[in-house]
Amino acid sequence: MGMKRNDFDAVGAGRMTDTELSKKLGSYQRTESIGILLGVILVITGCIMMFVYRNIIVICILVFSGVALFLLVAQPAQKKKKALMQQQLGGFFRTELTKAFGPEPEPATLPIDWAYLKAAKLSAVSFTECTVTDFHEGEHKGLRFSAANVELRRTVEEKSGPDNDNWMTRTETLFRGIVVRCKDICDTALDIALNDMFQERKKDDITDLAAFRKHFAAHTASGQEVDDQVTPQLRDLVQKLETSSNSAKLCGLILRDGDLALALNTRYVFAGVPEELDLRDIDGIRKWFTTSLTGMGNLLDLITESPALTGTTE
């Protein structure tokens, strides 16, 4: 799977006024929400009836109807919504991106795609599905970086049913957030990767070394454990990354060959618009987009200012 950049140069219908665009985007968003909501209700109802009545015909009707609502109503509305937003606001998005981080190289020098994510192992658990959107590469204060919104998933088979005699396949989300790569940012002698061990924890647990080792595994490129090389400065960097937003939680951090790679679970969306934003507010869309670029700049500043990147304990 390749990287997916926003199609800023999309062409189609003529330019709309903000009022016209607000009405159209709001209509698509409303249709998408209704389709998803009704689809989920039907699927859940079908699952409940599987345990209560075991009427296979009724169950199939409910589940298939729920899936059909998603595929035939919600998904088409979502695609039309995104296409229209890019067609009408793509020029603004491109201008703001170039203003913030300069022109993007073609081809990308710091790709974030399936192949890279598989090789980098930013997640301690292997994934089977991967979605990468809003990939962009640029410079911030002389630092070459790339970033993208990423979701990693895996397929899980488990037993189900009242007698635990059936097998059910489900998709589990391992990671949803941003992945960032930075070039020539740290000491080339550093070779350490941190991975979240998916243990439930509070925000302030990682300030203590023992608690940090409980929740994060540290190893080199060859797989050698290096928990003793987790300096207070590195723990402090992780702490600051996680307090950079209310929803942030580190999934993986790699310092190797002078480069840095970071996977941060967060509801923050880079160079994009979150699903929960009311798309009838066109000025709100523009404001959110520019704010997301400022947020990336602040995150890069937080990283580059960390003494953990020097490899020293001073």
C-alpha cells in the first residue's frame, strides 16, 4: 500500500460560495452519520439476537442490512464529502502547507507507507491492515521531516457464543494517530527503540524508572534489550510527548543512525480535518487546518529541544 497525499489539485464543478459549500458538506456529513448509526444499531441488534433467539434468518437480515447501510449509504457519502472538500478548499490547504513547511520533494525522501511501518516496527504488535493519509514532507527550522495520519489494525479470531463453541473474526485497532520521521536530528551513536507494551496505565506512571520499564520495552536494531540505556532525559521526552495533548500516548519511538521515528496515539489530525468537526463551518475547517500545521511545528520544537537526542545524561 502506498502513501496517500491529499489531492489538492482535484478538478470538477465550479467554485462554490462558503454558504453553498457549507450546505453541501453538511448534507454529506449528515447522510454519512445516519448511515453509520443505523448500520451499527442493526448489526448490534443482530448480534444480540444471535445469543437470545438464535434465529439465523433474522440475524442475517439484520447484519446484512447494517453492512449494506454502511457500504451503500455511509461510505459513498464519506467519499463525496472528502472529494468536495479537496476540490473546493484544496488550493487553500496547499498554500498553507507550503507556507509552513516549504515545497514537498518528489519523490518523497522520508516515506511513511506499509513497507516502512512494517520494517520500522513502531508497534510492538504486528498489524495486518494499514491506512496512511495526509502524508506530507517538508522542513521546519532547517529540520527535514515527514508526517502522516496512520491507523494500524490486525485481524483476531476468538471463540464466541453461549457455549464458547463458535469462532468469530474481528478487526482490532492497534494504533490510530500520527507517525513522524525526522532526518539527522540526534546523535548517530544512539540505537534505541521504545515500544509501548499495551499495559493499562495512568499518564504520570512513566516518570518513575520502574514504572517506565513495566510499560515500555527498550531494544536495539538487533533486538538486544537496553533498558539500562533509558536515561531520565529520554523518559522526560516521552512524558512531554504524552502531555502534548490530552489524548496523546506513545506507541513507539526510535532513535537510530541520527534519525528519529515516532508513533503517537492521538486524536490530533495532521494537515487534515477530524471527523467530528461540523463541516458546515467553512471558516472552522480553514482554522482547524492551519492550527494542525502549527501543532506539528510545536511538536517538532519539543523533540529537537530535548537533551535526550544528544545521548548524554547532562
